[in-house]
Amino acid sequence: MKSNKMLLIIGASLAAFSVLMGAFASHALKNRLTEQALGWISIGVQYQMLHALMIVVLAFSLYQWPNWRGLKAAAYCFIIGCLLFSGSLYFMAITDIRTLGLLTPIGGVAFLSGWGVLIWAACTTDTVFGNKDDR
């Protein structure tokens, strides 16, 4: 149960930071960053919010179905994706140091891995969808 609560807290925190980062960029950084840098932040914010909300959904799903294999792994992949993908875009945009941009595709792979794990979890369980004979 504690890990479900932690996932909920992490997901909500990532969502809140996404809103904060978007507001900060559109108000405080708008006149200081290039259009390209603002675009990087915008992409980071969008991907972070989508995956943060998915982490929240997975936290509630794990509360409802604690034995559903794969959901935790998908959530952790999304967390790693947020940190590497969005985090590297934010860093690149604010500092103009592009070496951490090498982490962006690794974060993208983490997002894709999370979705892949989630697909696998849905295909290999009857926990939520009932008995195969009921379909």
C-alpha cells in the first residue's frame, strides 16, 4: 500500500511541477529564451503532464488491483521518462547546454517502455477484464 501512496504523491508532484514549469516559462522566461527553447519547455511540459496523470491512474489501479503485474513497472518507467525526457529538455532550454540533450531519447525510450509494459500487463491479466470465457 505504501508504494501506491508514493506513486500517487510522485504523480501529483510531477503534474504540479509541469504546471509550474509551464507558467514559469510563459511568464518569467518568455522574453529571455529563444522560440526553440520555449518549444522544448512546451514539449517537456506536455509529455510530463500526460505521464504524471498516467502515474496517478496507475497508483489508483494498483490500490484497486494490487496483484496486477506490470503496473508498478510501467509507473516507474513513466517516472524515469519524466525525469530524463522532460528534465533534459528543461535543462537544455534554460542553460543552453545541449550535452544533456543526449538523455532526451533515453527518456523517450523509458516512456515507450512504460506503454509497452502496460500493453503486456493488459494482455496477460484477467484481473480487471474478467474470465476469458465471459468475453
